Amino acid sequence: MLRSPIKHCRNCGAAVVYRVPDDGDTRERAVCPACDTIHYENPLNVVGTVPHWGDRVLLCKRNIEPRWGKWTLPAGFMELGESTAEGAARETVEEAGAHIAMEDLFTVLSVPRVGQVHLFYRARLLSDHFAPGHETIEAQLFTESEIPWDEIAFRTVRETLLCYFADRRAGRFEVHSLVIT
Ligand SMILES: [Zn+2]
């Protein structure tokens, strides 16, 4: 599901109306009838990592909804003022308490159904000791055959893991651009 509709103007607090602005735009926007502010809504970025240690990858068991108790790669919404790589590194520290060296961008996944773009970087773990934050029940390393495929929280994480192990077998990592429908 996409975000819930905007109800009030961020500038003056008046109730907004959804209509096509008179400036040549072709989409309906939340327009304020009092101060004419147009509220544009655009996709959000989710940034994360594929932390690896030898032939194993680090997954986090979610302690938050949605998908409580399911496994995910460390990832979260990008914050204002940070780069995609900085956000991915921050989420990895916050969720897994992992020490990492950031590597290259690995997957770019558009999820138009929910208005999001997910970006995952490969990251080399510098230690196999983890200190999960409050959003994580436990952080654990998995080989490809140990991955709990039926318990993965999100399609973007599943696709990224599939790409990772396929590239690892091929001995060459590329950037993968995917659309999750
Ligand atoms: Zn207004």
C-alpha cells in the first residue's frame, strides 16, 4: 500500500485538496487552497547492506512490525543529510551492531507498489561478534544452504540474497537493477 493521503497543508495547516495543479502538471497533488502550496510525494529510499564473513551472510531477526520474527538484511529508511552508503552503514550498526568495511553498490530494487527504492551495498564484516539493537531479536551468520528462505521478511532482501550467492559462485560481483512487482 502507498502512503496515506496528506490531509493538511505543511505550510499553513489548512485542509488540502487533491487536484492537478494549474502549472502544466499531469498528476493529482495535494494542493492547499489557502496558500497554494503544492505537496509533492515521491518514492522513499531504503538503504542496507549484505554483510559477509567468509562464505556466510549476516541476517537480523526482526523485533519490529511489519514481519516481526522474520529474517532480513540490515536496512532502513535513508535519513536527510546522509549519503546512501552512509545510511546503509548506519543501519548495519544500529540493527546488528556489526563492524564493517563498506564495499560497492550491489542491488537497486524499485518497488513501485509501495513507492520505494531499495539499495543494498556489499559490506565486509571485520568481526563475527555482533551487538544487535532494539529492532533486532538476534543477528546470525548463514551459509547459502542455511538461509531460512521461507522466513525472509521482504522480497527485496530475498532477491538481493539470490543475486549475492549467484555472483559469489560466479566469482564476480555486478550491480543488479530489479523491479519488484
Ligand atoms: Zn497552506
